[in-house]
Amino acid sequence: MNKNEKFVITINRELGSGGRTVGQKVAERLGVPFYDKALIKSLTEKYNLSVEEIERLKGRDHSWWADFKRVVRLGQTTSSSQFYKMSMGDEPDLLTTDDIFRTEKEILKGIVAEESCVIAGRSGFFITKDCPNRLSILIQASLPHRIERVVRKQGLSRKEAEEAIRRVDKMRENYVKKYTGTSRYDTRNYDLVISADGKSEDELADLILKYIG
């Protein structure tokens, strides 16, 4: 990946690996926007976006995403931390419809066509697979590491944390298989696979930036 040209970095991660925070840190250090499930879902709902509406916007002479972004104040969308906590219990991915996936896919395609960015989740590794300047990353961690982090971040018991991890793992795998036809654990989908064990989030971000060069 050439960071001096328009690029996209996708980060798939296991719950409790710290991958979302790492993605934010990488985006900050590279000076590019960071997008995750919470933001994409919030954009879709707040502006009542649909595939049909996006197609209408794309029919204009200029970029629909550039035009759309000018009127969107990203800072006013649902906070990711709030959505993360909600998703632990509500399992929103199980409620995802084909129309919602298609809409989110079009949003991501619009984003990567216009600007360099870091995308966490949302099957970004699959949606951006044809982008010429892309880096696809998977961040994993051992179950004890993941449990410890979820306990610390969410205030759950160890039993509750393990149950949440197993539930979200199954949910995310089902989501990826349904909409991409592949497994999120298939390392052939990634350029770089990292274990978070024994590393801080800053150290993981350092590893990624060193890999990019």
C-alpha cells in the first residue's frame, strides 16, 4: 500500500482484541477519517439512505459522496461507544436485511472512491477487494486476552464477557458468510494478520504503520 496516494485500510477484528481502537489510532496518525459500524449505521438511519436514494445522488454530474459529506456533520452521529454497548445485547447484525447491507455497501464504495480512510468491520475487506491501493488487516487475540479486555471495558463478569464474545463471534461469522460467501477467519482475505496478545493498542498501531512504511 502506498500511503502517498489515495488508499483504504480495512480492519477486521475479534471482539476484545482492541482492533477498533487500533483502527482509530492508525487513522489519526495517518490523518484520514475512520469509519465503523456505528457511524455507517447512524448515517443510514439519520439520513434515511436507501439504495434508491444513493442511486439518485450518484446520477448527478459530480460525486454523490463528496456532495453528501459536505452537509453531514459526522460528529453529531451516534457515538461508537454507545452503539458498541448496545450491540452486545441487541445483536443488531442479526436484524440486518439485504437492503441494509446493499445500502451500507454503497456508502462504503462511495467513501473509498473519494478519500483515503480506515474502515473497521462491515465486511470492508470484501467490499474493497478491488481497490488498487488497499491494505486488509485481521486483528485477533487469545480468549483470555479478549475476556480480560471486555471485563475491563464493559464492566462485565468474566462469565458474561465470555458469553458475549462467543455470541458476537457467531453473529459476525454468520454475517460475513451470508454477505460475502467466505469466512472472516480465512487468512487469505487479509494482507496482514496480527495477534494482540501482549501488545498495547499503541504498539499494534505502531506495527501496522511500520508495515506500511
